[in-house]
Amino acid sequence: MNKLEATIRTIKPLDEVVMKAATERQNALTKPQGSLGVLEELSIKLAGIQGKIRPRIGKKTVIVMAGDHGVSEEGVSAFPSEVTLQMVYNFLRGGAGINVISRFVHAEVLVVDIGVAARLELHPRLLDRKVRRGTANISKGAAMSREDALKSLEIGIEVADEAVKQGADVIGTGDMGIGNTTASSAILAAFTELPLDWVVGRGTGIDEEKWELKKKIIHQALVVNKPDRSDPIDVLVKVGGFEIGGLAGCILGAAAHRVPVVIDGFISGAAALLAAELEPKVVDYMFASHLSVEPGHKLILERLGLRPIFQLDMRLGEGTGAALGMHILDLSARILSEMATFSEAGVSGAKKDPGDESKRVKK
């Protein structure tokens, strides 16, 4: 049994008994039942993940997987491929959007080189887990070998394992890789067979001409490679990316440790979809942070049955939405754990409707 199979077998359903008790506590807190809306739902699901009626979130870790895509040579992005390398260094210097948001929410940012098409200098906050220097051009053939696909998934599992060992109570997924919305769109199209007009977005902000080219390239990739949607690893092999495989592995690895995962935008969504195709139970451990402007992201969340916590028209990636989502998840846990119940506070609860009682008696 390989590491991927062993990890999948470890993933268990949520603790329904704890969730029932958490729901009872939530309903007894000093507020009208349901008045905190989604925050209540988040806390109950978190209780089921952690197996604690009063869940808590201490350390937050955002894992940013970076990898290049051979398909970028087709001109599907508004930015050149060297931006992947440049942005990784920006992450390490603390100057990117994910760094600013993570400092605000007190989250650690862990950057992983899983497939950057260049040699990176050693850095204490960089994990060198490179599979290869970028994927192949999917419009001409498979993105990677099956061996490399499995390796990317297992690297993600190992990174999540280490993050949990270092005390992470929640993991957020982030990405960096020029061309990765093309790969993500191809993955979504492969699994769903939906029209490309529905699943392909503007990525880094491409114009109409490039959008048409992007759809053409993705169509070509699907025709050339014929990914088998009944075999999730084959989809990753044919049209995926190393960072997408790595993030899918992170999600599976976190779930195996009963650690919640906050999903970022479209690329993280593609990784979440891949993870769910490998093991459906993993969806129970996911929280969707936001709804990206990328049209395919909404389709992924609907397929997974996940409701985004917020919608701010974000499409940056990097784990920026995930970091904000972790902050809100932390707040939901604090409400359930720290807010007083009516009996604890000595506050009178809601009055029962005598009319309802009389109706019940008559029946």
C-alpha cells in the first residue's frame, strides 16, 4: 500500500454525536437560535471534525504550492512564466498579498517549490519539494507521468503531515503558477464535461482574443490527452499541475489528521475537486472561503456541495481568500466555545407559544 492509499483509508466521517451536542449548545447560547447564521454552521462542522463540543483554533498555516506550466508557452496568460519564480521570492520576502493578510490573521505562510521551472536559492521559509521544473505543454501531450502525479500527491500529504506535527489546527490552501487557471479549467472540464464557455475564465485578466485562444488550447488538450474521468490520477497526469496535485495531497493529509482545510479560489478548488474524486469523505473536512470571480469556481463548489463563507470578487489566489476564511472559522469556534448559554448567564430564554402547545395537545 502506498502513502496515498494509506492516507485515504485513514479518513473517517465526522463525529455525529459531538455535532449533535454542539448544535444543542449553539441553540442554548444567549441569542435567538440561528441568529448568527453561517457562523453557527461553521462551528458545528468544526466540532465534528475535531471531535470537541467546544472546538478551538490556535495555529493557522497557509500552504502555498508553486509550480510552472508548460502550456503557458501558448500565450494563455497575461503574464510571462518567469513571474512564478519572481512571486515565490516575493512571498519569501513578505511582500505579497498573502503575506499581508496572513500577518493580519496571525497565520504562518509555508511556501513549497513543487514544480517551479528554475532553481531557487535556499531560504528558511521555503520547502524544496520539486518534482520537476514545470509540467509539459498539455496542448501537445500529458502534463506529467503517472509516477510524477503520485509523487506530487504524496508530497502534499507529507507537507500536511509536517504542518500538523508543527501544531497547525487549520490549513489553508494557496497556489502560485502562471498558466494554472488553464490547467484547472481543463481538470474541471475533464471531470464534468461541461462546455468550455462555462468553465474557462479570464485568469490573470486576459482580453477576449486570449480568452478564445485559452478555450481553444484547453479543447486541444482534452482531445489530445483524453483524460479518463473515472481515474482521478489520470486526469492529473493528462491536464493537471504539480501544485494542484500537491494541494490535493495536502487536503487529504489534513483530513487524515482530522484537521480542517480552508479552500482558496479556483486553483485550490480544482485541487479540492481532485481530492474529492479520490476520496469523497474528504469534503467533510473542507470549508470554502470565498467565491472567486473565475466562473469555474462556482461550478466546483456546487459539485462539492460547499457554500462559500464570503464573496469579495477576489481572484488573486496565493491563499488570500483561505487566510481570511481561517479568521472567520476561528471566530465561529470562539462563539461556540466562549459565549455563555442562557442558564450560565442567568438570562431568560425565548417564551414558548401557548397556541403551539394547545395545537400539539389537540393532535
